[in-house]
Amino acid sequence: MPDVTVMRQRRELHALFAALMLPMLAITLATAAAVTVAEGRTAGPDHFRIHGAIPLATLRHAPEQSAPLVARLPGGTDGIVNLGCAFTGDAEKGAREQSAFGEGAIGESNWCRVSHAGLEGWVRRSALREGAAPFNSGAGFDCTAIKTVTERLICQLPSLASLDREVGRLFRLAHDGLERRSEAARTLRWEQRAWMGWRDKCRQMGRMMQHCLRDTHVLRIGALRSAHEAARDPEGAASVGPFAFGCQGLEEAVHASFVAADRAAGHGGFMALRLDGEDFALARVQAPAGARFVANAHGLQFLVTGDSARLERSGDAPMVCKRL
């Protein structure tokens, strides 16, 4: 017959297991079921974008605010791949956040795992909206081999990628128009490397980095078109110019190159303007008639209507201009 003491010890062990392990198993199963249901409900769209009202959204290594930072994604960043969303905390709190943030947020989860521009991590769901597929035209370089913070931002924002692509196109046209081993070709290559170094300094501008990159690209487009006739090939052109305008009150002509609007990339067009020996980047804005370009930081406006234009500069009377 089995020892009574041994049998009693076995019964005690079984009771201890039931008291300790079964509740833990129940919690584990309940959590797994909850996550499974959450992921089923929150599979969501294939692609996200960062809500435009958010200056910067954080991409983190894990679904919690204290997790290490992977990168910061600017508001408006689109083409973010959805890898799955789930609850990681209080469902009631998530519902309150959803209600507070308004219609259009990705509901019923509080973190989403995403991939974008070679990076992968977690973003708070309240920062996300349904987005479009990644912009497939690419920048002027390989976005799968990003080396710098600047390149990452260019690949993240279609408007910058579009401008970078045009800079690359014009550089290749200009370079192909020169004897490869000539001094002119060496100078052009040096200028392009110098411009890239200047472009990369935009990372020091913080939240103004995007605007800095935009203006730097627009000015480079204007410089390449002005200095190299080969870069003015109309085939596949996203830019035109330079055009000379004679303006009342100015001894020297004003020269303008224009970057065509690219709605798919999310920009309405730009102008590179050379005025009194200085170069300015202007963005196109809505106007009742004609094409109006502004550079608010410099107090400049240039309204083009056919072959006529109107130049307004802070501190000066408006000037009537005529294309030469």
C-alpha cells in the first residue's frame, strides 16, 4: 500500500499547482485571446500616413512610450506600411483616446507596428490615418540604401523625393553634355558634392528641416538650368526656364526657373528667382488669376500672367515686369 504521508504530499502539491498555475494560465489565455481579437479588428488599411496636425510622430522599438527611439516621422509622412496593430494597455483608455482624437484615427488599438524607408518600429495609433501606397517614383538616389538623416526624410516625403529626382535628372543631363574628363565636368561634379554637403546641413534646422530641404532643392534646380544649356532638355522635364523678365526700376533682368506642380507628390510648384545677384526659392500659392509665387521669409511675391509679371518686395513699391 502506498505510504499515507507520500499520498498526502502529492495531494498538497496538486492543490498548490491548482492555486498558483491555473490562474496564471487563465490570464495568459485571456490575454492571448484579447490580442488575437484586437489584431483581427485592427488589421486596418495596408498603409498609414502621419496625421498632418502632428509636427513629429515617434517610431519606437517597442509599443510603449519609454521604449528606445528609432526615428521621428514628420506630419504628413505617407506610404507607411502597416504590420499590425494591437492593444498593449487599458482598452477603456484607448477608446477615450480614440474619441478625443476624432474620426479617422485607427481605432480599437493603441500601438501599430509599421515599416517605412528601411525603418521598422511602433507608432501610437492616435498619430495615424489611412494612407496611400509608398510613392514609387523614388528620389534621385536609392531609398533602400539610406545613409543619412537627410536622405531618410527625402525618401519619407514625396514632395522632397520629387524635387530630388529633378535635381538628379538635371545633373545627369548637364554632365552628359560635357566631356567627362574636362575641367568643366570636374567642376560640375565638385559643385554637386558641395551642394549635397550644404543640403545635409538642413538637419541642423530642426522642425524647419523640411522647408530648408525644399528651398535647397529648388535653388539647385534653378542653378543647374541657368548654368547648363544641356539641362534644359524638355524631354520628361519637371522644370522649365530660366526666363528673363525686365522689371521697372531694376537695372538688371530678373531670371526665373519654374518647377511644375506635382499633385501626386503633394506640391503645387516652385520658382527659383535670381534678383539683384541673390537667389530665392518661392512656393506657388493659390491666386484668382495667373501663377503667384511667394517667399514670406524674404517678403517676396512674383505674380506671372502670360508674358507679364508683377514683382513685390517688402519695402519697395510693386514693379511691373515684362518677359524679355
